[in-house]
Amino acid sequence: MSAAALWDAYQALKADPDALPVLRGKAWEAWFAQAIREGHDPSRLRRDAPTIDARIDARIVEGLDGCLIWDGSMSRYDAPQVSAPYSLGGQQINVRRWLLKRSGHDLPPNRRVSAVCGQLRCVRVDHLRVEERHWGRRSTKEELIAKLQVLALHLGHAPSQREWKASGQQMTGEGVSYYFGGWGPALVAAGLTPTVPVSRRPLTERSHCLHGHPVTPETLESNGHGTFRCRTCRQARRSGS
């Protein structure tokens, strides 16, 4: 069996939560030995390489279907990453972005880079594409607008933030504030009219006050500042009830 096939078998065992550690260890040893027999040294320059390019090249192995597989650490976003030498700052480097820039591609900032082949660890340059969504954002601006419009169609009105969260969406993860600066501007961008919560509406536009008293011309009184208050509430506070 080739080193590429053994590597895929090892990755499959790593992804299987029920696989015994001893099986993963044997799969790793089989791949390592076969790579040596095929003329490759999997351990060369893995930790002590003086440059970022050398560290990256030392962690790339051949896979099936023409993929180049990253044999290194992954970020929390499932992106291949490598540590730069301490002499260069020691920061974490996104391997896919580094390889694309090394190949002469001009990348916009804060964009995800994914593999079109579907292999999570593939770093072959012609298998990579730059996504429109930003890091930490589940949706693009257009996808977020579409989600708002679909939810509004389902509810029959512009959704509130509570209804948005109840539908399983997130505020930060979806990029509401990032793209639009707030909930109201996001609804306006989606062609929706934001609804004002009942508690924030003027008392003259409600049927009951916050304490449940009916709002009628007889129960309204001016507070002297251009707005109105509930006379029943004020009388109840005076009487101590």
C-alpha cells in the first residue's frame, strides 16, 4: 500500500472517536515506514526549520486524488496552521493563506480559504479558493439578508432579536453588527420595517400600561415633559397598594 493510502487510513482513524489509540499508532507507524521506503523523510525540518517556508514544506505529504495533505496542527476554525520561528515572532501562520500569497495571489484580509476538493487538510494551491465570508462569520452579507427575509416571511412581520435567536441564529456569529452596525440597520437593509417593542412605544399608542391598567383618556395625565403617564399607577403608588 502506498504512503498516500496509508495516510488517508490514518486520518480516518483519527476522525473515528471509537478507534483505539493503539490502532492509530500502528497506522501512523505504517505510514511513516512506507514514506521512508518511498524516499521521503516525514520528520525532516519539522521543528527546527529556520524559515516559515521550510516548516510548511516539511509538513506537507502527498495524498490521494492529487491532494497535498497538511500533517500539522489545525486552528479552531479547522484551518491548517504552523508556528513561525521565534526569531520571526513565533505567531501562528495560516498555511493556506501563506501558500496562496507565495504563489502570487492577492488575498483580501479576513477571508476564509477552503479546499474545493473537500479534503479538510488539503493545501494544494490549485485546490484552494477564497470565500466571501469573513473569519468567525457564518454568512456573507447577502446570505444574512436572505435569512432575515425568509424568517420575516415565516413570521409575517419583521423579526425581533429574540425571535432571531429563537430560530437558532446568532448575533455575533452571523455578523449582524459587523456588516450593518446593529439590528435596525440590518432589517432596513433586508427591506423590512423594524418593529418597536411594546414597552418602548409611547403610552398613547398602547392599550394597557406596563402594569396592566387600561389606557383611556381618563387614565392618562401629562408628566409635564411632553409625554403621558398612567394616572391609575400614580394613585396606586400614593395609596401604597
